[in-house]
Amino acid sequence: MRHGSWSEHKGRWWAITTLALVVLSAGCDKGDDGDTCSGGSNMENVQVALGMRTGSTTEVTITWDPGTGPGAALPDAYFEKVEVVGGASKGTAHFSPERTIMATLSSTPELADGGNSVLRFVLLFPDRRTAVACRHSGMADQYFLTVSLTFDSSGSLRESTAEESVSLGNI
């Protein structure tokens, strides 16, 4: 008794396999679809103030208003995990309530054009999933605050900037 030729079985196998793949892939997460974590900012209206400077140590105070989107709901415990990771990487950062971070940096500013000098450092904040109810596919995201302090030739603070960025985790 013959149950059909190999070509008939091959055709059915192909159709069943294709149908199974289509059904399974319909339920897969497709990249950024459903990402409820990475929108908005961690901080708004960031203010940077220069503290004490002695030799090669600089103290900086950073204050801010609540962020936007998921960043608006970030609790104090999230900001307590801050780390100095780039630029003047020899430094420490500590959070204190009322949205304040004190950074102590052990670096000297780099010379810039016009007799100015610039001190840059980067603060790292963890994935928001550690602090608020949100979701996204992939590895942990990283949130950064890059701070630049520009000093004039006499060593007085001329300008400060703070820029937020995010590095989305690999999928």
C-alpha cells in the first residue's frame, strides 16, 4: 500500500513548516514595538554649579526637575545608582534627596582654544526597568548625562552644559 510519493510529502512538509513559522513569528516582539521605558528624559532643566576646587579636585553639584515620560516616575533609589564613567573618569558621584547629585572629580581640565579649559565627565544611570514598571526587549539600556565645564584663563567657570543620551541595549 502506497501512501503517496515523496514529492507529495515534500510539498505538504514545506506548507506545514511555512505555516508554522508564520504563526510563530506573528507573536514575536518586533524591535522597539512595545517599548515603554526609553521615551522621555530622566531629567529636565538640569543645573550645574561649581563647588570647591583644590589642585586637581573639582566638586560639582547637579540639580534637576523631574524628567518626562517614564523618566518622570523615577524614584530617588534610581538616581542613587549613579556612577562616573567617562571623561574625568577618576571621580565619584553621590545622590542626595531633592534631585541633587554631588560629583567629586580628580582630574584637571583640558586646555581649549582662547585660553579656556574644559572639564568633561559622564554620569551613568541604569536601565529604567530597575526602577519603574516598564518593558522593552533586549539587554539593559544605559542612560548618560554628559557634563562640560568651561573655565576662563583665570580659572573661573565661564559656562556649563549637561546633555542626556541613551544607549539602547542589544536585542
